[in-house]
Amino acid sequence: MKVAVALSGGVDSFVSALLLKQEGYEVTGIFMRVSDDEKPVEGSRFAASLLNIELHIVDLRESFRKLVIEPFVKSYLEGKTPNPCVVCNEVMKFSLLKKEAKKLGAALFATGHYVRKVPWNGKWVLFKGKDQNRDQSYFLWRISQRDLEETLFPLGDKRKEEVKELARSYGLIREESREVCFIKGDYRTFIENFPFERKEGPILDLEGKVLGWHKGVHLFTIGQRHGLGLKKERPFYVLKIEDNKVIVGPKEALYKRRLRAKEAKWILEEPPSTEFFCHGKIRYQHEGAPCKVLVREEEILCEFLEPQMAITPGQALVLYEDDRLLGGGWIEEVID
């Protein structure tokens, strides 16, 4: 059976393709070109040559700009902190790239995500990867049942160190980056290369007193302490960004329990119930915490049992039952 592996040139996709070859699949590589940089293309070609497989390069630069980069910039200009990796997985990898894989005659698609795909009452679900430090289920909460059915995740039961060692034994050594793939350096500089109307505004304390002025809300994110331009004896943290105002205050004011999320999506296509308890993650590096969830159509009202630090609009709320991914939504509002 033919499977197309999203081959980035990194160790994860390389080992995914290698494992599938060893299992007897007819493996072909497919590379998603999203920038003018030639290095990723060369890296993917090198990986394919080590594997002795065909590589198909798909130019998706224009689509990536429209569907990922421009919404990313727009979100920051609105005072939110976006997560482009979730968007990229949904609208690029599991949509456009997977469609191209089908054109190549591939019956299956595969990626190097550290997640486990498991059959569940006639459907499919995702569990966190065996290597909990590398688990990437947070980025896949918007994946559809159709995509789950047609996708393989060979690294679900692997640990990162054994993946790196296996790649090394075949001649592939790569430094990895956890930065946003399309940004080199500071995201603020990246955003300022785009044309937009710069809007200065006030920096306020919790009482509404003006402490200073900012040069654009895209320069700030919830929980930020440095770079506020304030000369005060005690540290201030960004608590809220709204109506071109940046509200700052003490660290303890960052802790909140309730939020509202929009555009809810569920792995099993429906939520477990309209009201249930589970664990929620408010960012990729968040450990997750117990919460109570109320579902209203495509809206989620979430209340954590204990206050969580720096709940940030624009990020994803991702929900779990133990290690099983339930679904999630985009954080729209933090409720006091």
C-alpha cells in the first residue's frame, strides 16, 4: 500500500518514513514548500536520498501566506497571541498537502507527530504520545475523523532520543528548533515588516491610571513583564489587552479560573456531554489542569478548579480525558 510521508527533512519525518518502509509500505515523500528559503528543500531532498524514496515538492507558499501568516499577523495586531501550528496542521498539512498526496496515488498519509491513534467504537481517537515531553496532540485538536482514518503516526510509541539515535544511525543529524517555522528572530520585527496602521495607546494600571504609552498592541502578550517601558519600583505584568489599551498589574492578578472559547471542535465529532469534567491545557507548554466544561453549540465555557496563570486569548484550550484528546476551542475571553 502506498503512503505519502510529509517529509520536512527533520529527524521525526525521516524516521516516520523509515519505519513505514521497514513495515513494507510503498513510501513516497512529499514536501510542503512554504517559504523562499532553499535550506528546507535541500534538507528534505537529502532525507529522501538517504531513504532511497521519491520526493515530490509541493509549492504552497501563496496558500501558506494567506491561510497562516496573514491571520497570524492580524491576530497580533488585534492584541491576541495566536498559535499558527494548530492552524497550519488543519488548513495546510491535513488539507492541501494531504490532497496533493492523494493525487500521487497514496492511499494513506503520514506525519512525524508524537501522538497515538487508537480505534474507538467504530471511530478513531488520539492519545498523547508515549514520550510525554514531546507529545504533540495539542496541535491536532481540529483534525477530522476522515483525516484520522487516512493518516498514520509512526512515532506515537517512540521516545525522542531513540528517534534521534535511529536517524543518526542512517546518517541524518539535525539540530531541532521549537520556534515558529516561518519566523527567524523576533516575531515583533517580523510583524513590523507587514503594512499596517500603527496605533499608539495607553498602558493602564488596574485603577485606570495611565502609566505610559505603547507603540502597538502587537508588542505585548499576556503575562509579559519585560519591555513595557515603565519605570516602577515593583514589576508589572500584562494582564489584559483590549480596545488598544494594555492593562498591567501585579503577578497575582494573572491567575484566573474561567474562560470562553469559540469554534469548538471534537475528535469524535460531538462533545462527551454538554457539561463534564476533564483536564484542560491553555498553551502547548501548560501541564494541564482539572476543569469543568459547559458546551453551548460551538462555544466552550471552561472553569478550572484552581486559578491558572496567564490565560491568553488567541491560544487554544485543548481538553483531555486522561491521555485521550477530546477536542478544544480558541480562547476568546478570560472571565473575571
